[in-house]
Amino acid sequence: MFSKRLNINVEPNELTLLYYAKRKYNERIIDLTSTNPTKLGFSYDTKQIVKHFIDERSLVYEPDPQGLLSAREEIAVYYTEIGKYVHPEDIFIVPSTSEAYSYLFKLLLDSDEEVLIPQPCYPLFEFLAKLDMGRVVYYPLVYDYRDGWTPDFKVLEKKITSKTKAILIINPNNPTGSYLKKDDYKRFNMLSEKYNLSLIVDEVFSDYEISAAETALKSAAGTESSMAFILNGFSKMLGLPQMKFGWILIQGEEGKKQEAIKRLEVIADTYLSVATPIQYAAKILFKTREKIQEEIKQRISRNYDLLKTKYLLNPDIRVLNCEGGWSGILNYENLLIPEDEYVFKLLDTKNVLIHPGYYYDFFTEGYAVLSLLTKPEEMEEGLDRICG
């Protein structure tokens, strides 16, 4: 009766069941995994945000498949502020980056065609690809304690087949926190030209630098590309996931770019425009960026420094290098039990919740992922429980 694309196991695992059981009995849990900024004690400019949704223009429906020009112009202003030049006509406004992926998979993939995605990465893309009848193939990010995470281009190129249509780059990656390097983007672009592939560059965490190398490319916007789609939005940029405002920036060779725009217009027009009130409010919302980002940056830097301090002399646990984003990674050198068993035991006996590395498709056992957005006092207490 139902579509095969939804043959996905959605049953909660043992860790999730234990978490909800403890919550049911009001046990206090130190949750080191939450990435919802609206529930983590940040100071939003509430009056400034809310009052600008009262706009009489919102009562008039003026659909545009790319989004209102005034909102696209504000996105272009953002790029100018970070030293990039883009044109509003190359931008599509979408409800979120998840929808942006859906649009792009519809644009690029026929049934069973493939997109290459980095490993490790956030566990979202396989579901998104399946919903549009595509497939994901992983290419490895390799860790070096001196240089951090880098793509293995030899392995990546071997994975390209006649079914490959796109390469996904997450900049900085989630959860590794590794920024795209300038020379690496050139190599990605060479592969794009050689095999006639599109690049999808997800930059939702790009504004949250912790300590990036000089070689880091903070944004691929405005960079020479054969065919590239740059994604971003308010969910992470402004810490406002509920506002449902994201975008796709299209760049590349003029012929390819114009064909992509023409085809995306059909897709976007089919799904109708993003809500008018949020588009008119975009100008003011962008003005809240500096304040909330500074507060978030201070917290993620403080928590990252706390992680490094706690485990500085610990021979069994290493804190992996993080250049940006909201996640910290622990590497357990001598874990004697399976990763999922360790994380379950930690929640069961110490009421501390962390994510096991296999949630993010790490290659081997022995990793844990923590949210750097955690309130500092809870991060410290949680780490003390882990170490105790």
C-alpha cells in the first residue's frame, strides 16, 4: 500500500527509550546533546524580533518562486558584510535547508542516482535522499592530530560512477567542525568539471568559527565554480529554527547556472513561496545576527576550552580538533566495551546523555559527540560525572 521510500526503521533505540523512561519519573538528566538554541538560555531580542511580523504588506499574496526580491537583497547584503559579492537573482528562498536539499535532489537526481556525502556527518542526508528516490555514497574525512579533518580525495574519486550526480560539502562539517580548505575547494571544483557534477555546499554553521586555520574557506559564495549550490539560513545563523527561512545560492558557468535557475523555478513554484511575513521581517532579523552570534560564539568557545582542559592529561580520552560549529568530539582511545553500551551505561548510572559516534557514521568505535551549546554549568557537571 505504501511507498518503498519510507521503508525506514523509525523505532526508538534503547538509549532513547531509557532517556524517556527517566524523564517520565522526573529524574534529573544532564543532557549534553541539545542543539536547540531557543531552549538553552540565550538572550534573544524578543521585542525587536516579534514586532516586525506586524506588516500590512503581509496581507497581500505576491508569490515569487525565488522569494521576494526585497528578502533576497537582504541575503545579498549579508554576503557583502562577510566580504562576498552575490546577485539577488541567483538566490532562491526556501523554508529551511532540509527543503533546500529536497529541491536540489529533485533537480539533480533521477531514481537510484547518487550523491556523495562526507563521513562522518549529521544523520539526515540518507533520509532526505531516500525521500526523493536517490542514494547516498560516503566519502571519508580523515583525521590527523596536527591538521584536523580533511577529505580523502583518492577514495572520493574512486567512488564516482555514472550514477553520481553531486558531491556534498558541509562547511564547517557537523560534527567534526572542520572548515573547507581553499585548495580543497579547488580540487572539488576540478572533480565537478571533470565528471560534470554539481557541488552542494552546506554552510549553516559557517559564522561560528572557534579557531580556523588561515587556509580555511569560510564561505564558498562568490568563489569560482563549475556548478555549485550554497545553502544557509536563519536556523543556525540567527539561532531561530522556528522562523523557517533558508536559501540556495546558485553559482557556476553561466549556461549551467541559468538552466538550474529555470528548473528550480518550476520546483519552487510547485511548492509555493515561503511565508510572506518572514520574508518582510528578514531585514530586521538579519540585524539581530551580531548580538546572538556573539553570545553563541562565547559559549561554544568556553565549552570547547572546558573540554580540552578536562581531558588535557587524560591518556584515554582525547578532544579532537574543532575549527567551528556547535559540536565537540571525544575520542576514547581504550574503550573496553562497545560504544553504544558505554553511552547507555553512562545514562543509566550517571544520568548523563551524550551521543555515540555511530549516530554520525564514524568509521570505527570509540567516539562521542557533545553539544557545545550546552549551558556551561551543565557541561561542567556532566563532564565531572563522566570522569568521576
